[in-house]
Amino acid sequence: MKIKPLNDRVLVIREEEEQKSAGGIIIPDTAKEKPQRGKVVAVGPGKMGDNGKRTAMGVKVGDRVLFSKYAGNDIKIDDIEHVFMREDDILSVIEK
């Protein structure tokens, strides 16, 4: 399925967290928190300003991002968990 976000919306796929803690203890699924990092899969064209012009998006497809804990809405696309959020919910772009 192909999805094209509208306005300043971004579609992100969460990165998988480690299964073990730093001490080597395996963390069960029920105790894990959802990761706050992900990869941008799709972006909208940008927010429409009061002057009628679009503001360019600060992220692009393929960027690795860090987003707030309760950002966006979780959705399933082709049995894969995604997060659909506004660009304002993204805290930073992770650079290599």
C-alpha cells in the first residue's frame, strides 16, 4: 500500500530496540517501552502558511529521527507498525 501524507504530516517506522539490557538480561515484550527512534518513510508537501505559501519540510524520506514519547498515532500498514505524526513531534534528525 502506498501512503502520501498531507500537509506537515510524516510517516515513520519505529526502529527495533535491543532484546537485552546492558547487563545481558533479556527484556520481555511486556516490559519494553516503544522506541522513540525511527526512519522516515513518507513526508507531506509542507504546512500551508498564512500567506498562502507552503513551508518546506525539515525532514526527508530516509532520515533517521528522534521523536517525542507520545507523538502521533500508531497505525499498521501491511502488518508493520508505523507512527503517523506531525513534523512538530520530531525532536531531531540523527546524523551518522
